[in-house]
Amino acid sequence: MKHSGRRIAVTTTVAAMALTLAACGSGSSGASSDGTVTLHVEAWKGGGAEPANVAEINKAFEKAHPKIKIDFEYITANDTYVQKLQPELLGGKAGDVIMVDTDKMRKWGASGYLADLSQESWAGRIAPDAKPFAQSDGKTLAMPMELIGIGLYANMDLLKKVGVTEVPADWPTFLADLAKLKKAGIDPIALPDKSGWTGSSVLQASGSTVVYQKNKQWDADFLDGKASFDPDWQGPLDQLKTLEDKGYINWKNELGVDEWSQGPQNFSAGKSAFWYQGAWQVANIKKAGFPVSFAPWPGGAAGTKPNGMLFSGTMWAVNSQSQQGDAARKYVDFWSQNANLAKYLAAENAQSPFTGGLSPEGTETTAFTDAFREGRYRILPSNSWYGATAETAIGSKIQAFLLGKASTAQTLKDIQTEANAK
């Protein structure tokens, strides 16, 4: 791509302005006359409907570091977060510590906004399969906070009514259980997909078992940017279609239901026996009062055990323009310690991204946690080898397939095109 001299000049001027602003300090952080330092921390977790024990951890940090005070700012996730942080980073006004995911880490890291944390003591403890999600160009630019599962929720009260006592572990058993529920007049499963997230995610969850059994290198290839939706992915796509062919779901209806609001409300109200969502919903679903189980998607052949699907979720990064870099690194280090991070993981029902880390235990998540401990899991490339734009586009392609507007072969080709888009 050609760059004009004018564009280079503008870029240089903007960079100079950013450095000048940075010299004045980042955000509201700074040191008082008694040596107390204030750290401005920006995140999309820790407020709203997802407090995630962040306030408790911040309080513990301030107790352990009485000369460092935390100015925590909660910002709504996704577009709102990016639209606020992007100009702040450009102008040297962003927080000293900011929450990122892999996609944001790589984009902001490439722009020079994030400090290199490769030499921090915790960097060497990141689990090998989680490390690529916290690195860019060989540098560790963020501290991973969680590996969070996405899987199948089951209302065990409804399953008990048809004689099912445990969540199915393979595809034939799953179909048999769905048939029993339908025969009993119970809505078997809900897969709300208004934004296209659920269809795309279930495809990946099924692939974690089905495709991996055929090609154990597939997710590593994806992470390296070698996305390949070859014929092996026909199986996961066919599973989505089979659910409607057998009358267990109506995709036209599901595409009208929002994943993030109506979906959780409907399942909590006992409207279906199964539902698909992330582990972060466990705490809310428990409030419904019925016994619930969270397990890997049962996509494999009869008699096989499923792999759980996880993705690298939130991470802490240090603003390279921060005037309180030392304090910021202490804050990130504090979060990396097992006793502190465990509080966040418990709220998220997530797994630790560190070797020897402490992961939460609970009866609701036993099936998923067992899979993780046994090494039956894949860390998916969501928010890594492709960003949010491609993920949304892929979800739309799968929606078209579910509505019968595209063939399996065409859908795999379309997904491939979106996955490779730059």
C-alpha cells in the first residue's frame, strides 16, 4: 500500500502531539505531595452487571500498597469501550492500566500504546497454550486474566422429568435426550442467535471436538493465521442443521431472539431444557433456583468425551505513555498472584491462564472443569486470529445457512473468505 508524504507528515505530527500530552501525565493519575500515587484503571468488567469482584481486588491492592490509590473507571464493553479508549490513547489521556483482549492488544500494541511486559515475573508462568494470546511480535504485552469456557447449560429439573440424570457427553446421546424432551412437551433447546454469535460459537464448540479428532493441529494453524475451513467442518455445520431437521429448534425463531438479554431471561424462566452461552452466566442462572449444569458441547461420536471450548478473555495491559509505570506494573503483578486472581476467576467461573493457577470449583461447572483438568479443551481463536468485524461477518454467513439461503459448501467457502480478510 502506498502512503503519501502528507499522510506521513500528519502521522508524525500526531505522534509528537501524543508524546507531548503524555509528558503531562496519563489520565487523572499522578503523585501527591506525600508520595501517594493514583493509578487510573479503565475496564469493561468491574461494574454494571459484571462486578466480577474487581472492587474487592482493588481494595486488597490498596491495602497491600498504601501509597498507591486506584481510580477505577468502568466502561461499557465493545464499541463504547473502543470509541472511548482509542482517542484517549492517541492523545496520551488513557488510563495507566487498561483492560484488553487479544484483538485490542495486538492493534494497540502495533501502535506502540502498550508497554512490553515480557520481563515481569508472572510472564514466565503463563500456560504455554495461553501465552500466544498475550503476545505480539514475540513480546508479552498483556497479563491474561482468564480462560473462559462457552458451552451447554442444562436445566437438570427438566431433564429429570424425562429420566435423564446427567448432561450428555456425545452427539447420539444428546439427540436421544432432545427427543425425550420433545416427546414430553418440553422445549428441548434454545439457541438465540439474533447477532449471529451463537451459531458461530456453537460451530466452533462442535469443532473443538469433531474437527480436532481429525486434525489435532487445526487450532494452532488458526492462531498462526492459517485459517482453513475445509470439509472437516461440514460435520459441525450439519449438527446445527440437524437440530432443526429433527424439530428440536426453529432457526427462524431463534434468529429473532437476542443472545445477551432475552436468552438468559428465557432460560432462567425455565423455558427450555438446554441453552448455549458462556460460563460468565453461571452466577446469574443459579439465582433462578433450579439445579443447573454447565458442560462442553457434546459433539463427538458415541462413547467419546467432548473437548471444552475456551477463549482467552480479559487481560491487563500497561499504557506505554503512563507516568506511573512502576505502580502500574505492581498492580498487574498483584492481579497475577493466585490468591487475588482467584477472586476474579470465581466470579467469572473461568479457568486460570497460569501454570499452577487456582481455578474455581463448583457443582454447576463440574463437567466443564473436569474436561479442563483432563486436558480435554481447546482455546479458540475468537478475538485473536480474526477480529470482531470478521467474527460478525462469519456469524451472518452461518445465519444465511441456517435459513436455507446457502449450501454447506458455499457457507464453508464464505467463512473461509471472511476468516482470511484483512
